[in-house]
Amino acid sequence: MRFHSLIRFSALSGLFLLLALFSLPGARAAGIILVYGDSLSAGYGIRQEAAWPALLQARLQEKRLDYSVVNASISGETTAGGRSRLEAALSKHQPAVLVLVLGANDGLRGLSLGVMRDNLKAMVAAARRQKARVLLVGMRLPPNFGPYAEEFHRSFGEVARQEKLAYVDFLLDGVADKPQLFQADNLHPLAEAQPRLLDNVWKGLSPLLSAR
């Protein structure tokens, strides 16, 4: 009798341990959203917790969406630099969604737009090989860049159409025309602008989360 009771106790103890393990925070890995951009996503000049990727994590938690944000953005990054390190980032983080926010530095440096488009497409292909869904976020340049600025912005839409991507037309929509929302360099948004950046990204991102 005692032997059978001991067996039942051991079995129940094992069951309780198994249930406890599954209920521990982080026991079931959340889907990863990999934010892959430049200084506009890296939180340059502001507190990291105020940058839009950190605000994205807070929104996901508020909406009880089982995703975690990894911000792999690097200030000064170009599409060429991003392309060179993406495979390693994908392998390390295994994201469910890649938010691709690169290209601004290509434009500011006047780099080849054909090469920029090729780099973006290569990064999309790399993400898809890892079964990650992709959101492409477009950028604009100031009008004084002339025809180059028009082709620059148009390039993002072309890549999105050709690759059939979820797409946000302009990260800084609603911010770019408000100088008071920028730091002294007139390039990087203040913390006060970050919720608007998040709202812009969210429009393209939220449908990808429900498609999980």
C-alpha cells in the first residue's frame, strides 16, 4: 500500500513539475520581431527606453501579443552593411518578423540606388529563407536632393511591390515637417516623436502579427 502510494506521489510530483516548467516566464519562447535599421531605430541621442522599438515592446505587452522585440539597429548603417551582417543576425535570433528600416544613410551619402535596391532584395531573400515575414519601411530625403530624392523614395515602393512585401511608405510621416520634433542636428527625432514613429510602423506590422 505504501509502495503504491509512493508511486502515485512520484507521478503527481512529476506532473506538477512539468506544469510548473511550462508556466515559468519565458518557458515558451515568444516570436521574435527583429528591428533592423540605422540610427533612426537605434535611438540615437535619446534614452533607449524612449526609442520606438522599446515602445513597440510595451505595446505588444499591452495587447498581450506573444512577441519579443530585438533591436539590432546600428547608427550609421547602410544597406550594404546591413546585408553583410544579416545572415548572422537571423541565425542568432530566428525572428518570426523582420522589420527592415535601412536606406536612409545610402541616400544621405548619395550612394547608388540600384545597389541599394539589390541590397534590400538580398536581405528580404535571406529573411524568407529563414521563414521570417518582412516589413519594409520606406524613407524620404529632403527636396534639395532633387531628382535623386524622388528616385530614392520610389525605390522602396518598387522593392515592396516586386517582392510583395508589407510596406510602410515613410518612417517619419507626420514628423519630418515638424522641426521642433528633431534634435539639434535636424536629422534625429526627439523622444517626443517616437510614439508617432511607432504608429507609422504599427500600421504595416500589426497584420503580420495576426498572420502568425
